[in-house]
Amino acid sequence: MSDTDPFDEIIANETDRDPDLAVIEAGSRTLRTQGAPPEADVPARPEDPEVDKALRAVEAELAGRWGETKLEPSVTRIAALMDLLGDPQRSYPSIHITGTNGKTSTARMIEALLGAFELRTGRYTSPHVQSVTERISLDGAPISAERFIETYEDIKPYVEMVDAQQPYRLSFFEVLTGMAYAAFADAPVDVAVVEVGMGGTWDATNVIDGDVAVVTPIDLDHTDRLGETPGEIAKEKSGVIKQDATVILAQQPVDAAQVLLKKAVDVDATVAREGLEFGVVARQVAVGGQLLTLRGLGGEYGEVYLPLHGGYQAHNAAVALAAVEAFFGVGSQRPEPLDLETVRKAFAAVSSPGRLEVVRRSPTVVLDAAHNPAGARATAEAVGEAFDFSRLIGVVGASADKNVRGLLEAFEPIFAEVVVTQNSSHRAMDTDELAGIAVEVFGEDRVQVEPRLPDALEAAITLSEEDGEFAGGGVLVTGSVITVGEARLLLGRG
């Protein structure tokens, strides 16, 4: 391809600032079953040129701050900002979610359930797949670009006051967290569903006292900052467990569970554990997803259709259901379960962009943002269950600070061949370095190197069709949220 490739121009325009903050122009829709959420959950750029210009100006100002990978472990700055804003985060109850994998999908399920029971919700999640506005949602949809801009301008004077008072300026993530809490108070919301950025104790989100704390499965990730064992990581993540809260624990490694349970005892929190107080009773693959029987805190919920693939999503659903039951007092203040039809309706409307998302057919191209070994293992298992590929080609673009060898080893059994590439982020692993690891895992004859993502996708599609157009070949694009976002753009989803 030439140097004037339109894809190169778009990526250059979107990533001339910190790539972590880049708004990857991705698909305006995902493939869903009937009754799924509106397409607005992955918004495109604003159509109004003036609004788009104003949003880019806000993005540029945010890009001038510390990115999400540069941290000073403290909540001092965000607490100071909240104080100046009048502590908006205390004007509504909240459900706080931490863990290693599954946080965003679980948050979306919790949001859908609460909304189905006619509560106004605010959801704060990260990172984003397409637009930074995805991170702050009201009533199940990202806030508009106009509201995002307005919220930033509203809190900007207070942000500058904190910047002047502190040794370090507020980071990108801290400012966004302040925006989310202010937007939720202004709406106002009935309940906020908040996902930590990293860890728990010193995460910027941890200026809330969640009525319900949710801990999704803990595994090894961000080991340079959080610890080198699940138990060490759990100690940091246990910071979201507050006095007298209810804690919903997904299945955990033994050492992590011990740490979390001890923290719960120390603060008189009530604990519900997956596999004991709640869990997945049964699941079977269905068209476009799976059919579940879940055991909640208040009883059994049968024939729940979830339009997402993979056993891990069933477990996320069980955790989400228990969290919402706990929020409504099921199992403590009230003995009866939640209304079954409302629960079914909510789960049937769940989506999770960038998580086993089909964006093309003939051949089938699937996007999945797995970026650590645990996530990759879950994705590999789900692909084998949900798709009948005769030949699956991987396209992998990963970040240099991740356990890339572990990620590739998890995918090795399901990839016939792998095309290694590089996304536009400054954190991306160099293609040659990634190729060297891939050759050690897959063998030289199963690895192809294409430094540019457009070429990598083209090569993978060609490889998947080697056995014929109707042979059932497919492509899985994975390794990073940035890689997934850029692939979605390239495949015409924006």
C-alpha cells in the first residue's frame, strides 16, 4: 500500500497525541440478537464539525496529562478535586467493580439489570474501544460529545486549582473519573456502576464507598505495580471493600480468596461467593450466545438467554446477578428473588463490544480484546465452543508491557497460523520482537510478519481461505484493545 493510504491518514490524525487517549474510529455497530442495546454504545465522531473540533480540543488537553500507564499511587489529588466539587460521588449509591478480567462485561450486565428495574444508571468503565466518551454512560448509552465537553468545561477550573496545589497534576484518568462522578450527580443517577482503572486501594475511583463491592477473577496482570502473585494483587484490589458493604466474589485462586475474605472480616462486610452462595447451574450453547440457569442469592433463574459467547461470560452473568440482588437486599432484607422476566429481558439486551465480536462474514472475522494469558485462555476456550472454524488464523498486536509469551501460548492450540503486527500505540511491542517470541511458541512455518495492521488483516484473510471459500476458515484479531479498535476501523465499522 502507498504512503497515502487513507487508513494511515486516519490513524495519524487520531494518534498524534498520546495513543492511549486516541479515539480509534471504529464500528458504529456490532452484530447482536434482536432486542440488544442501540448502536450508540460505540459512538462515532460527532457529525457537527464544531462539536468535533471542541471534542478534539478536550482530548488534546487530556492528552497533555499523565497517561494511564504512568501512576503515582495515591488518591490525594482526586480526593482534593472531589472536595472542591462538593463530593458529588456521595450523592448516589454505587457498585464498585475490581478484578483482573471481566470487569467491563460484568459492569455492562449490572447496568442492564438495574436499568431493567427502572433505575437510572451511570456507568464508568475503561479502557474505551472507539471513543473516550464510551467511558461515561448514562442510562446504558455513552454520554453525548456535547455533554462530555460541557462536563469537562464545568470541572476544569477546579482541576486547575488542584493542579496548582499538588506536587503532580491530575492525570488523564483522574480527570475523567472526576468528570464521571460529576456527570452522574448532575444527571442525577439512582446508582453508579464503577469499574476501577487498576488495582483498588489507590485507584482514582476509590473515593466512593460502594454499597456493593464486586471482585471478578484475579490473575496475573500489571505485576510490576500490583504484585507478583494473585494474593499480592488481591491485597491491592481489596481496597474497594468498605465498611459494612456486601462483597460479591467470583471464583478466585486460594491465596487471593484468603486475602479478600480477611479484608471482609476486618470491615464487617457480608460476603457472597461464587460456587457457594450463587453461581452457574447450567449452560448450553445457543444461536448467538448461550442459555443459562443461574442460582442467585434469592433462588434460581432459569432459561436466561445471554447474547455473548464463552463460559466466562456465564460466570460474569452470575456475578452481575448476585451484585444486583445484593444491591436490592435480596437474601438479607428481602427473601424473594428478583422478577424472572425482568432479569431475562435485561440479560437478553447485553452487549460487550470488542469481546468475541463478529465484524465480518465470509470469512468470519472476530475481534477480541484479550491482552493477558488468563483472558486469552478464556477467549480460546470460547472460540472453540461458539465457532466451528476448520482453520483459524490469528492476528496479534500486543503491548510490550504484557506477558506476550503467555498470551501466545494460550492461543497456540487454536491458531493454525499467526500473523504478528503492531498497532499505533507507543506501548505496542515491536513487530520483530513479537515475531521472535511467536516463532518460539508456534514454530517458524506458522508465523507471518506484517508490521502494518492493514497488511496483517489482508494476509490473515487470505490464509484463512486457503482451503476454499466455503471451508469454514476464520480470523481472530486480538492482543490489545488498541489493535481491536484499529481493526474495526479498517474493516469499515466506522
